[in-house]
Amino acid sequence: MINSFVSKCVDYKFNGAKLKFDLSYALFSSFDIDKGSHFLLKTVARQDVIKNGFSVFDLGCGVGTLGVSVAGSFSDIKLSVMDRDALAVDFTVSNAKKNGLRVFEAFYGLAFDGVLGHYDVVLANIPAKAGESVICSMIKNCGMALGVNGLCCIVVVRTLASFVSSVLMELGCRVVYVEKNIDYTVFHYNMGNLDRLASAEFRLSDYFRVISNFNVRDYSYTLQTVYNLPNFDSVSYDIGLAASVIPDDDFSKAVFVNPNQGHLPLIYLKKFPELKSIFLVSRDALELKISEYNIKRYFSDVEVKVFHSSDFLDLGFNGLSDLFVAASIYKIAEFDYYSFVFEAISSWCGENCKFLLYGKSSNFLKHPKGFKLLKTKKNRGFKAELFRK
């Protein structure tokens, strides 16, 4: 599965270790090791941060640049990794194996959700577009996840340096090292003498952006939106098109792939409020968390099952009858995502099933044989198609 997403393999040297990393167009920094992570690793080596036998937590691991580099250049490192993108975690685990290493713990989810342990070193390349409340939460929880005498080492884009510095000061953190270049700033810090919680504390509310009212194809609803996902104040044309081709059949189960902020699941429940079971499927933990939150907020009786995975063919359900599926289609360079989703849906669907695909028209290809196209809607470069198997 991973091999289908690999765009290239690059060589990388860190602290005397010669490493190899598979990269992907589907993940951050698809052409080479990103400069921010490289800069952070240089400071880690220069300041003698890591020792043999340390436990290291790589937050937002991507392809594993930080964690795998450290584990590959020191002995007996207990490496734990986490990312909101399931594909990123899969790539990190795979790249560790490629370099003869093993990931001790692999967490699939938002920052520190379900993480109870404490670590000698926490490494993170903080995403610039995460939103200020999310960045504050990450900085605090990185510190809360430290063990005795532990150290956080983070890198941010230079434009965020002043903000991060003020957050560290407000939290009472002890900053032990700072280094800057033209693009990035690195901070090494711990929580100083502050009383710490038993472990890092995840709160979905840290990601909340605004509560917005929407009206799509005569369906009115209210949605809690989050930072770092689109459609927080208006709805893209493809979601409107998808809403217009939802069939009138009353199915017992519905699957929503890449549900974004939760727009289409709520629209569907507005049309079929008696629906009892919804499956949410995505690589992105944030999509899943906020969609589940919005569904349960307004339709508390609905059973919601969440599948956070990069491999839609290995979710544990196949041949389901009386099923409706809606999937958002996006583009990944040099990867046939359209056919990938078709194959997955084909395996999920048994008798009496319909499914719709929606997204930019340029992301659609000729559909495979064995599927009947029931309806198509287009508008301003977007498309929605309704099928029966």
C-alpha cells in the first residue's frame, strides 16, 4: 500500500548516520528533506540533546525525518511518533524499517490525543497554518509530555518566532537554547519549575474556529468549524452539488469519506433523520474528530464509527448491504486517487448500494466497468456523480 504513494527516495546524513527516506506527493516536503527539520536536527546534534537509550517523541512526524534520524544515529532509542495524517505515520514506520529501525509507539491522531507517557525528548516541526490556539496547545503539551530533566526541541517559521517566544514566556517555560536563520527559529525548552499535569491534555476545543450557519440546497444547519480545514464560513461548490444528487432511497447505513468539517453528513441526516449508523473514513484525524463532534452534537442517537486509516481497503468491513457512500475526491500527483476510492467502495458495497463522488472536475477519470452512472451535476469546475454498483 505504501509503495503506491512513494514519489522518490532520498539519502540523508545525520550525526554520522547514513539514512534513506521515501517521500510522497501526498505528504509535506515531497521533493527533499524539509529545511526546517534539517535546521532543527543540526541544533539537536550541536547541543548534544540526545543520549543513548533516550525515549524520543516525534510529534507531527510526516515521513519520519526527525524521529528516524535521531533513532538511526543513537543506540537503543525508544522512538514514539504521532501525526494527524494516517499516511504520515505509515510512512514513518516504513522509513524506520527501511533504515533497520523499529518504532516503539505509533499514535494515529491529533497532537497528544491518547498519549499518556512521558519522554526524554520531544521533537516537533510546528505547522505554521495550524492556528494560534492549536500552536499554544502544542507548545504546552510538548512540555507536559516530558519526563524528569526532559527537553522539547521545536522549529517554527521565522514569522511565528515572536509569537512562540511570548507563548513560552506566558506558560513559564524555561528556554535553554534559541537559534535563528533567515527562514526558521529553533527553541529548546522545558516546563521549568512549574507543577505539571500527570500527562499532556488533549482538547478538541483548542482547534475550534467559529460556529457558522449554513444553507445548502434548502438544508439549513449549524456547524462548529475548526482551523486548518476549508469550508469554515462558506461551502464549496462540490459539496452543494453532492447535496443535490443525494438519492431518495432510505438506506440503513451511510459512509462518508473525507468528510471535511462534517457538512455532507449533517445534510444527509437532515434528509434522513432516522438513520441509525454512520461510518466516517479519512486519513485526517481532524476531519474525523470535528465531523463526529458535529454529528453527535445535533443527532445524538446516531451511532458513529470512525476509521482513521490511509488504506481504505483494510477497514474490516466488506460487502455491506443497504449502504450509501459519499466520497470527496482530491488530487495527488502521480497517484490515481479516483480509481483508489472506486476500488475501496466496490469492496464495501454489497446488495442495494449507491454512492456519490464529488470534487473538482479535473480529479475525475473514466469510471471502471461494473458501475452504472445514475446522475451527474457540474458547476464552475466541480462535479458530483451518483453511481449504483
